[in-house]
Amino acid sequence: MPRNTTARIDLDALRNNYRIACERAGSAKAMAVVKADGYGHGIAQVASALADVAPKYAVACIEEAFAIRAAGLVQPIVLLQGVHAEGDLAECVHNQFEPVLHSGHQLEWLEQGSAIPEFWLKVNTGMNRLGFRPADLPAVMARLEKISALGGLQGFVSHFACADDESSAMKAAQTVTFEKATAPWPSFMRSVGNSAAHFTAGQPLFDWSRPGIMLYGGSPIIGKTGPELGLEPVMTLEAPLITTRVVKAGESVGYGAGWVAQHDTRMGMVAIGYGDGYPRHAGTDTPAAIGGRRIRLIGRVSMDMLAVDLSNTPEAREGDLVELWGRTVGVDEVASCAGTISYELLTGITRRVPRISVA
């Protein structure tokens, strides 16, 4: 029998979170961002669960788009990183992929090839990762017009650098830059809104928003959790207690002997560790739960196991399931304890943890 360590995926919660994204997008349409294997939830099952409501998907790269097509789904798919080879443009035409073009060499591939897919242009408004500077857009548009490619251009996209920080003025500044840069071409669509932008009062989302982490119940806003924003957790990460014991006062638990019992303490070992993607830096006092009752981690997380204090659950026995995150313990809470963000935790769950969908 396999160990009972699983990630349960609540597809109803996923659909509810997408509905919230659509409501908050207002007049904009919401393309469902399912990159990074559906943020660790399984790209095929996530995309399939949204197939009847999402008019468009967004992924990072073409191999993720092929995984969606392999699941039998036909919606257009935006490739946020564009294409990585000239030959991929023909694949985009054939498969209804919409690459985001962000650099001169990608324009050269478009000019040299015979296949012109529907595509988007990335505008660098201050993130300074990918995209054309606003001052370069007129020349870029002239090149596209010369090869009769404007008919394939869907519109312009940009990305916020500080969308998660409600105190930052950079999002507003980038929005102004984006509006001014794209104003000469009002007939094309525009897209800037990531998950955090959906929760920013007065933030224009233009024609298409791009909800990502919010679809999975994680918070896109610093200092707030997903449930505080009205989002439902989609993944519940669970693992069984495989043994319990009483640690005597003065005894330690785990590598480094970093946690020492101040008094006799009943503890348990849970069959999950950083080899499964649980964060190694989640230390003592990181919350977990058994039967809806919160408990805490003690000592260091090992590759395949971690220890929990069972003082609050004296009835807990071997085989009981421990919730590492889900509805009782939010993934944002665990991320905060581990010094990271929910995005990393959700996408970091390894392949040896089966994803089991429930609806």
C-alpha cells in the first residue's frame, strides 16, 4: 500500500475563485493563468475544470500549451514568455497559441518566416525583465506593418513589479506609462492585470485580466491571506501520522537537536518532508492541523518526515491525517513561517505526492 500523503484538489473552489476573478475584472475578460503545472495543481485537470467558463488560458511556454491541447481543450492559449525558436511560430498558427513577443530576435523570426500567428506585444513599463520600451513601440509597429503582421496583433501586455504591495505607487506609475505608450493604437486590446490588480481599487484592467495565484486560493497581497480576500483554498496537503511517542523533558527531536522538550511532550512523526515539497525552512511553531484542530511543528523538517506536537490533540493516533495546509491552516500562513510565498509552496509540491481531484 502506498503512504497516504496526498494533495487533494478542490475543483469547485477553483471555479469559485475564477468566478470572483471575473466579477472583480468588471468589463474585462479573465484569461486563466495555469502555468507551472497549474501552480502545482495539475495543468490538465485545472484547465479542464475551467473549460466551460474560461475563454482563454495563459501559460509560460509552449510545452505547457501542448499539455492543455493533449487534454482535448480548444481555447486559445497565450504564451507569456513567447516562443523560443523560429519554428515555434508555425506551431502557434496550427494550434491557436498566441505568443507574447518581447524582443528583437522574436520580431526577426516573424519577419523571416511565412507563419504569422495571432500574437501580443510586451511593453516594458518598469519591470525590466521582458518587453519593448515605450519609446521603441513606433518602430516595432512599423516593422509589423511592413510585413503585414498587424492583422495578427491582438494587443499589448505589461506586468507590474509591485502589485502585491498596496503601499507602492509603482503600479499606478506603470499603468500611466502603459496607457501613454499604447494610446496611438486604440483599436488593439490591452492587458496588465495580474491577481493583485483585481484587489486594487480604481485599477483599470483594460480588456483582459490575468488571474493566477488567486485562482488557487493564495493571496496576491502582502499581509493578507487568501480567505481574507474571499478566496477558497484549492489544495489541501495531507499526510499521515506514522508514529507517536512521548519525548521526555530535556530530550530533543530531529536533526541538529534544535528543539528540546521543556516538559514531557507527546509528539508524532508525519510522512512528509522537503522531498515532497514541504518547505524545509518551516520551523517550530509552523501550524498544521488534525481533525480541524490546530497543532504545531517542532524541530527541523527532514527530507521525508517532520515532527508535530500532539499536546492539543491527545486522541491522535497512527494513521490519522495531518493537514499541512488547506482549510484549517492556510498556505499563506505556512509560507510566512517559512519566509516565502504561497506561489513557491504550491508549485513546489513534488511528483511523488499524488494530486487527487474532488468536485
